[in-house]
Amino acid sequence: MPTLHPAFVCSGLSLLLASACPAQAVTLMAGDPAGAVDVKIVEPWLGSGSQTTLLSQVLLRSVNMTARTANEAGELDRVRVVPAHGRERIEFPDGARLYVYERSSPTRHGLLFVPPSGRARIVLEGAEQLDLPLAVASDARHLAFARGTELTLVRLDSSNFPGTASAVRTLTVGQSVIAASLVVGSSHCFFITDDDRVHRLALTATAMPEDVTPVGNSSPRQSEALAISGDGSTVAFLRGQLTDRYAAWVVGSSGPARRMPLPEREYREPEYLPTGNGQPHLLLNHSGSRLMVTEIDIEDELHFVDTAAGGTAAWMTGDASFAEYIGTHILPSFAGNRLLFASGHQGWMDWYAMQPDGAIVNVSMTGSPEPQFLLGALDVQKRFTLAGGTALATESFGAVERLRRLDPAGGTAVLFSDLVQPPQVGAAIGGAPDLRIVGAGGERILDGVHGQLALMVPPGISLTDPVRGPQGWRATYAHLAVGIGVPVLLLADGTPLLGTPALGMAQLAWTAAGELVVCWPDRLEVYGSQGVRILPHSAAVATAVISGAGG
């Protein structure tokens, strides 16, 4: 006989959810996010369900992060600032997230870190506001920020700095640090001081900043922005004499800065958010082995650089490849050693990719198939980089948008031509999140690896943003406008499991142990190898899960 659970009617769901990982904690936020909230940690399997309050009546504050670009919404493998529960948070590729909060009596400002394990913890709290730019490592192990000559390093991995009893280290730098220049990698952070010097600092308990400024510039002109590789091993920057010209440089976790094989020209500095328009202009691939540089000319020009010692540079958008009137280049991203970008004029573009052998391929093929490339026919809107090396892009198509798959090696296909809103990014534990596509012909879920269709429902049925657990299962809540819905699970092989129809909306989330959490207005349900645990809470207080995929 099937076992009746509050959200699911299925046989052996608990056995299917069996995991070798220990059961996880769940972190909840209770209260109106626009006002004061409580942060609570729930242990579903401890006794009849244990609950402790970590923070009481705190205000969530805006998040400011360094090196933010307009591409970040589509860079699903990078650290991103995302809207969540009426505010913003920093979200890491492994599912961890970071909140900035404030509490009174006395007034304190802090950082709340929610790791994939689900047990939130306070990693920093003090009297000074945290409205300054935060630099975070993509591996979710370190964070840094600067106030004047004071630089603070914070460990996020629940460990202290070796030889100390603290996860926070504050040191004084000789000159004021340009706070927005600070970036953090896996072993070092990099920053610029207001005397136009570039510094590298090992993320240890005793290291002091190392000056890695290129020698030989008696009257330097130093860009205040650094570009960091996806793995955090390398940064790129622009530096020149007191003119409008720069040279491009890179520096890694060891050794001196090296000048790239480009002449001094008027190159564009990164225009990071929130003060700039979000265009990167200076962009490294994941390993730091390739660099894109943007030159200001009559029309903007792109250069592609092999950053290895003895590497070469290629003028990608020269007149031999692109017509001289083409000078708008947007949404660049690397897929391995290939650079994908859209070029043309606003509303008249094509997608191109620089290949490892130096060839440029017209990927979308609406304009010239071979060089010299002319204008394309696409009104490009957004781009989403997938884990499998391909990308999805949207383009205006009359009153709706089209969704196109792009293969940087060459090749394209229009998937849907009826989008009524931009794709919505879901969440995942240990992998690329899936996307929810809302079209006139119904809603769909596409997998975040290759963009394959995982689920489609007819018009009139809405889905919540998909969440995927560590075992590859997807979960979403399918509902009607009248408020009747049903939880839907998709096993790794695509087999669907439908829950029990119910009134109201439910939030679904996965823990790192593969447990399914269903949060209703009046209760929390946790499904795991030990069965199901139901934990009531007051329906008068808005409650949301903020841990795990979907939190």
C-alpha cells in the first residue's frame, strides 16, 4: 500500500531519498523581509525537531560586491548577487550564500553565511556599517573588504586562521586601499592603493602585502579596476604613463606582473556595477590563460591574448574580420579557451566565437557566414552560460522573445519563439542550476548543462523556479492562478513523481544530503531517509527557507 504523506503520495519516497550523508540542518527566515526578521536553525531529526534562534529581529541590508558585471545573471558558475526574499544576497556556485544584516540594542552590523550544509552562522559582527564593497572568493572560503588603510580578511569555511583563535584577520596597509579594486582568489587577494600601486596578499595569518606593481613607470596611470580569473589564480589590469594610453598586464599568485603583447593604446577600463554600466571590457577565462581587452577607437575593437610567457595577441575585430562600422560588442564570456560575444549595432547583431586556432566563427549565422562580417539580424537581450560549454541567449522577436542555443565551436538552433519574460534561473546543489522558461505556449524547465527540455506544462499552469538536489533530482511546484498546486519531482532519469494537490503555495528546497524540504505557510515538511518530519509554525508570520538549493 502506498504511504500517504502530507505533500506526497508515493511508495518508498524515503528509501529513494536515502543518502550516505548525515542529515542536514535547515535555516529559516521568519518575518517580513522588508522589516525585521528572525533567523532560525531547525534540526528536523533531533528528537521531535529542534529549533534555535540565531538572530532575532534583524534587518537585511543591501549587498555591495566588487567586480560585478552585467553578465553575472547569466554566469551560472560564478559568484553572483541575486534578489532573494525581498532583498539581495551573494550566492556561490556550490549553493552557499551570504547576507548582510543590522540589529539594534546596541546597533551591530554583521555577515550571515549559510553554507551548503544548511547551518547558518555569523562570520563577522561589529559596530561599523557593511555598506562597503565586499570581495568574495568563488570557492566560498574567504571574503575581504577595506576601509581606508585597514584591510579585513574573513574565513568562511568554519576554520580559524592557522595559529590563531579567530576566523577574522585585520591588518593595516601603508596607503589607503581602493575598496572597489579588491578581489579574492583561492590563495591570495589583490588590490590597488591610492598611490597607484598594485598589491598581492596571501590569505594566511601572518602574510603582509607584496607590491607587484610593474617597474619602470615614473608617472603612472593606473586603472582602479582588476579583472580576476574564474579560479582566482590570476588578475589583469591596465597601467600606463600619464596619458590616455594603457598597457595590459597580468599577475598571478607568484612571480612578478607581466606585460601582455599589446601596444600601449586607449583601452577601456572595466565598468563594474553599481557605479558603471556593468560591461567587463577586460575579461579573463577560468584558468587565466586567455584575456580579452577592449580598445577605444572610432569603433570599439576587441583583442584576444594568450597570457602565457611568450604568448601572442590577436586583433579579433580588425577590418580583415569585421566591417569597419561594426563597433558594439556585448555579453562576452569564455567557454574554455573560446570567447563568445555578440557584435554589430544595437538591434542588428550576430553571435561570434574566437576559436583556439585564432579563427572567428559566426555562430548565429544571420549575417555574413564568412569574414568580412557585416551586420547580423538579432536584437540580442541576454546570455546564459551553461555547464556543458554551450550557451542560451534571448533576442527580441516582435512582442515576444526567442531563445537560442549557441555552440561556441559553431552552430545554433532556435529553441522557442514565444518567451513573454526573460528566463528565470533556479538553484542547485553541486552543479549548474536549471532555467524556467515562460512562453505563450506554456512553461518549461531546461537543464543547466546542455539546455535540454526537462519538463513542459500547458498554458494556465505556472511553475516555480526549479531546484535540483545532489542526486540530480529536480523539484518544482506546479500551480494554478486560483491557488491550487502540486509539488513535482523529476528523478534523474526524468521519471515524474507528483505530490498531493493542495491549496496555497509551497517553497521547495534540497539539502546537501539530498533531503527534500517543503515549506508551507503553516508548516515545514522534511523528507529524508528517516521518513518525513512535519514541524508546524505560525501562519501569521511569513516563513521561508534560506538554506540549500531553493532556499
